Amino acid sequence: MKITVVGTGYVGLVTGTCFAETGVTVTCVDIDSEKINKLKMAQPPIYEPGLETMIRRNAEKGRLFFTTKLEDGLSNCEAVFIAVGTPPLEDGSADLSSIVEVAHEIGQKLKEYVVIVTKSTVPVGTSEVIRQIVQEEIDQRHEEIYFDVASNPEFLKEGDAIDDFLRPERIVIGTDSDDAEDIMRRLYKPFILNQHPILFMDIASAELTKYAANAMLATRISFINEIANLCDILGADINLVRKGIGSDSRIGNKFLYPGIGYGGSCFPKDTKALIRTAEQKGYSPNVIKAVEYTNELQKAILFKKIKEHFNNNISGMTFSVWGLSFKPQTDDTRESPAMVIIRLMLEAGAKVRAYDPAGMPEAKAKLGDRVYFASDPYDAATGADALVLVTEWAEFRLPDWEEISKRVKRMVVFDGRNIYDPLELRRMGFEYYGIGRRLN
């Protein structure tokens, strides 16, 4: 089979590379010539474990190509995946300008049947917008070219995207055409040999499924964070409460880990877009609006604990921040709680020494020279009035606390992900603050 993927961002690049891994011939298209040139040298613009090796392997085997010209991938192509960005507008709705632009170009250059697949996360009704735009472009050329549209939302976790794509929990496809269903079924056949379910449904349901899934996961995160905040007030331990409710088979234990809020490119953007979509139809999604509101408050919860510990005055103090990306195994700092906490510290007159295994280049572009970017965690801890753990990278889990005690100015730890043992740290002379942890 031969397919084309338009957009070489996170979703498009992982999608194209993983399809090539199964033997499909894939052409990846992007208007950014610099990005394409780097991809031809197997230099991906994103950090994702295993991706660079997989790109190089499939390019060398002649299954993966990169170009700036859409027409290069349309000849004998069975499916065109649209995987361009849909960032949030000021009102929270998804910016579909890139989707619209791609649809116009497909309509202008399409010469034979193809199924146009929306891989980007888009509001319900976007596939019909694409269909209308492509058809109008074909009509203006006075030609008759049959095509189909389909929705195939992605469910990739940054840091585990390759494994998620190659071994999916489920594959969701929305279509209204037998021809499109046949192509999509053949394309995904390698992924369902191990009984992974492929769910065919109408297009609107597929488009909504992506938003609903992320909204549900975001809801669980905001819920457990609120319970953790209650634990702080009532003297309970969130780890015990989490185990107690997670053992209920109706609830389960996934996404019940308290912390300082969710970030990244999906949950914040998708909850806002779903809220906006509902409101445009005259409906107020109160639960999802509360989820978003709670999450924004939670991002500042650790800063609040820091200020309270230092009597609401941290001006002139130095803080060591471990972790800048919104989660481990990615360099993505979009909507990261770390960015919120650091900006609040800087506004309060504090100094910040930060370290992250992958996220520092992106964070440096946003924060500039206002922050000292350290060479390692211990460099970041040097001279700090407190150590603030924000992102639970593996290398932060078992640090040399004796070495840290020699470097810091004050032995205070603010654990935003509850990865440390409070009693162990207290025995070593550290003051410890977590999220909903009982310390006695």
C-alpha cells in the first residue's frame, strides 16, 4: 500500500513512520523545508524514544520519504492522512486554518480516488468541511473525481507514542463508505492480528470519541487532585485513599495519581475545544468546565506551598526546579506546570536553577536568560533554598541526597509528583512537602 501523511509534527511523524514500519510506502509532506531537510537526514524535530532510529531504518529501506510537495505523494496513493496542528484560538476553539489549507490543496491536485483521513484532533463536523472544500475545488476544475473522507483519531501518549501506535488498545475509524472502510481495514490489518479491536463508526462519533476520551482522563486527574488537596486539609494520605478507591473494579487505578495538574498539547487544548464546541451549540458542559478550572488552580498549588513555607516572601531566594517538560520522556513544555511555577517564582522576585533531560532547549526559548539552565540535577541544586520536583523523570527518582544536602542552602523538598518517601527524607534532615501526603 501507499499512503501520504500531511504534517510532520508529533502525530504525523509518528503515524507515517509507524506505518512504514509495517511495510507501507509512506510519503510525509510538510511546508517547512528546513524540517523536511532535517528529516531526510533522520533528524526528527521532536524528542520521542526510538523515533530517530525507526525513521532512519525505514528511509534506508525505501519505505519512508519526505517532501514539501503534496503532489509527490498523490500518485497511486490510497489514503491521505491530514495530521497538521489545530492549536487553540483565544476563545478555546480549535484553529482549523491549516486543515482548510490542506483540504484546498488536495482538491486542487487530486487526480484519482483516495480516502482523505483526518488524523488531527478536530471538532465534530470537520470531516464534512474537508469534503465540501475538496469537492468545490474539483468542481472548479470541471472534473469528476471520486473520493471519500474518514476520521481516524490518534490516541498517542507522548513518550510512549511508538508503542501506542504499534500496539494500540483500540483503533477508531469513522467513515460512511464501504470503499474507505476496506482501505482502512487493510491498512490497519497488521495492528489487529493480536486481537486489538478496530471500531468502525460514523464520522461524527469518531471525531467526538477523541475529545471525550481526553476529557474523561482529564476529569480523573482533576478529581484526584481535588481529593489530594482535601487530604492536606483533613490530615488524610492520598496514597492510601487512591489505593482504596482504585481497588474498586468500577473505578480502577489508572490516572489516579495526584500532582500539580496536567499539561501538554492534548488535554488542555482538547478540553477547551470541547467546551467551546458545546457552547456554540447552546450547551454548557459544566463538568468539563470544572475540570479545566480545577487544573489551572492545581498548577499553582506547589507555588502556594512554597510561599506559605517561606512566610509569603521568596524575593531573592533561589529555587532548584527539577523537570520542565509536562511529563517524562518528552521535550514538550506546552502547558507544563513547570512553566507556570517558574513564572510565578520569577514574578515574586526569586531566582531559578532548572534542569530537565530533554526539555531545556524549548524552555530556554520561552524563558530566556531569566533562568539558569543547569548541566545536571546536582548543578541545579547548588545554592538552592529549596528543591522543587515538577516532572518525574526516572533520573530524579533515586538522587544522592547526601550530595544534595551538601549543595543546597536549605534542606527543603517540594515534591510535586509524590515520588519520594517523606519519612526517609525527614530522617535525613530534609523538610518535605508533597500533594496530599500525611507525614506522621
